[in-house]
Amino acid sequence: MSPPSRRPALLIIDVQEDFCPPNGSLAVPDGRSILPTINTLLALPFPPHLKIATKDHHPPTHVSFHTSHNPPLQPFTSTITIANPNNPNETYVSQAWPVHCVVGTPGNDLADGLDVDKIGRVVLKGRDPRVEMYSAFRTPLRNPPLETENGGELAKILLEEEVTDVVVVGLAGDYCVKASAVDCVEIGRELGKGWRCWVVEEGVRSVGGEEGWEEAKRVLEEKGVAVVRLDAVKEQF
Ligand code: VGL
Ligand code: ZN
């Protein structure tokens, strides 16, 4: 049992068919092997509606797709400079990806084998075709944390539910999991809440494999995210 002062949420990032081998268009190496860990976490006593899954939910032409550019870019290796749709002088550098998680396609579905009956709520991300969105909380433009147009929904839930701790798993460790966990700590701080963030290592796989994960882990720990093993979470929550 968790002490009464704690109110934990489980955040399952982008565990979707397109990020899983063998058929996903942006398959993360070994990505499907995280399912047992996530299903174990889903069976722990988190408040049911705070077992939250996010989905990367892109329209057919999204700025992050290599095919959305003319001439088309190289998936995985080309960088893209993306402008703020509301202020073209403000830009950020991102990366070109294979077409993935398009709304209405099988690759957008939550991964087969995930215990979806225990998921209390789904938050969609990456819906704006003009904006990359790795973090489930907000875009790289770092919009105000509660602005609903791009993200905002997740921070609002954590705030309204008086969440204290956020346990994070999913795909990919070196992209959307990393960005979401870092934002969880930073936005928690911005809102004066100090959300504690825990990333469960067995519940994460990375685009860059183990090397990608080691680098992501370094950033996470530097930002104040606790990277832990499943056993530690089982004991605490
Ligand atoms: C992701 C690349 C592009 C992720 C999403 O979920 O990590 N990576 N879109
Ligand atoms: Zn995406």
C-alpha cells in the first residue's frame, strides 16, 4: 500500500503497433518485450482512471514524416527545421521519421497484448500536422503547460487529480518517454507541484537500442527523473 500522502499515476507512452516489431513502420528494437512489465504495472493499485495511455495520433501528412517534404527526406537521419505556425521566426530542429501512427490505420492501435481493459483513459498527441510532439505534455515550442491546443490535457489531469508521483513506461525511451518524463518534472515545478517522476527500465525500449537508452538515462537522471527497476515500483505503489 502506498502511504496516504501519495497519489500515483501510471503513464504509458505510445505503446502502439507502429512502434513494435515485427511489422511496425517505426519499430523500436525489442519494443514488444515491454508488454509483460506494463501489464504487471496495470495490475497494481493505481487509481483506475489514472492509468493513462498516450497515443501518437498523426494525420496522413505530418511534418515529422519524411514523405511530407519535397524532395522527400531520409527517415531517421534527415533533420528538419520546423517553424512555429503562429510565429515563423521561431523554429526548432527535429528529425524525419517513417510514416507512423496515422489516424485510422492499424499501426495507430495500442499494441496487441496490452491489457487495454485496465487503461482508464487515453490521451492523444501529435495531432497538429504542423508540429512535432515527442512529449505528451507539450510541443517543443514549450507552450504554457495548461494550454489545451497542443497538449495541456495531461498536465490538467495530474493537477486536478492531485497526483504526486508519475510512473512512466513505453516507447521510445530515447524520444517520447524521455521528453514526457523530463516535462513531467519541469511542468510539475512550473505549476508548483513538484511531481515525482519514475521511469521503469524494463518497461522502456529505445530507437537507439541500449546505447540510445544509456544516453537518455543520463539526461533523465540529470533532470531529476528517477530511473528504477520494476521491483522498486512494486514495493512503493
Ligand atoms: C516517437 C518518433 C516520432 C515516440 C513518436 O513515440 O518515441 N518517436 N514519433
Ligand atoms: Zn510521431
